[in-house]
Amino acid sequence: MPQWIEREADYSPFKTVSSQVFLALSAIGFLCIVCIMVLLFVWSDMPQVKSASLVFLQIILVGFLFGFTSTALWTDTVTTVSCNVQIWLLVLGYDLFIASILAKNYRVYLLFKDTSSLAQMNIPNWQLLLTVGVSMLPDLIVCAIWSGGFTPTALKILPDEYRLIESYYYCTSAPIGTYAAEPYVSTADYAFVGFLGAYKGLQTLVAVVLAFLLRKVWVSPSIPRPYLHLALPFPHHSLLGSH
């Protein structure tokens, strides 16, 4: 016979230690990123910041903000809205991060692969922003199809109908019914997560390959001295966007 306290459901979003830790870490990370964005804005006239493509650094930091916000939504109780927002924030956050790094590094690669024409070459930011948008397009389409056609929904999991304290909500696509005895993952979830994961892996692989190409450029003795400060960070920070 269940006790009286077990018959009352508790859907508090941060009732467990793990969710509280996620929230605290997300808040700390969020505040740190905001501070970095403010510092970059204050130091925007410094040569080092200008040469680091400030616009793309800020976009990368916005991607981190999206990621931390998505992590903060990993609560003990979810809603249909939070299920969908988590996906969009996490996917777009990684896209903004990795696509901006790829765009920045690709511009530097084009600049330094032929040092004889370095002074005359000009690759404007709008072209690279267009590249970032194109890189994000597959994810935008897939997330739109996922949210629109196979909407992730908060499904009530009720292991014991007499012990409501054990019930909780779980995100799943196109659930059958309003509650279930145990969580399950639909075929649509596997398909969409598989595609997004594969695409993220491809983006990361391209970034790694480009980092090695930039390392070869960096070791070239033909880089003119006025541009050397751009090339020096390549081996250690080409994936961190610090040039």
C-alpha cells in the first residue's frame, strides 16, 4: 500500500541534485560568456581583436550562449515547448560555433596559401556570413521537419498509477496516447538524431582537416612579417577561433 506522500505527484523542474548542478553550471557558463562578449566589445579597437574577426568571435560566443541555455532546460520536468526549444538551441548553438570557426579559418587559409598576393586579397565578412548560413541550412531544414511533422512532445510516464510521486514527463516524437508506463524512443527520434549527429561529425571533421592545412601554412617561411601575428596562433588555436 503506497504512503500518502507517494500518491502526490511532484513536477518541480529542479527537484534533484543533478538538475540543480546542470542549472548552476549553465548559469556560470552563461555569465562567463556574457563577460567575454562585453570585454571584446570594450577592446574592439585593439589590433589583436580586429585581426581575430570580431564579428565571428561574437557569433561563436552566441553559439555558446545557446548551448548553455539548452543545458539549463534539462530539467526534471519537461514540457512540449522545452522539448523543442532544447533541440533548436543545442543544434543552432553548435552550428554557430563550428560554422563561424570554419568560415574564419577558411578565410585565413585563402589569405596565406598564396602569400604573393596577400596584400591585394580581400574577403569581406558578408561572404563568410553567407557561408555560415549555408552550413546551417541542412540543420534548419531537419529541425523544422522534426518540430513541424514529428513534434517532440512531453509524454507523461506513469510506472505505478498508485504512486504518482514516481511519475515524470519525457520527450518523445509523435507519442501514442497521453501517458505510458515506461519511456520509449520513436523511430523518428532515431532518424533525426542520427542525421544531426552525422552532420555535426562531418562539420567537426572538416574543421580538423582545415586546422591541419592551416598548420602547414603556418610553418611556411614565406609569410610576410606584417601578417605574422595572424598566422602564429594557427597550430594551437585554429579550432578555437583565436586568429
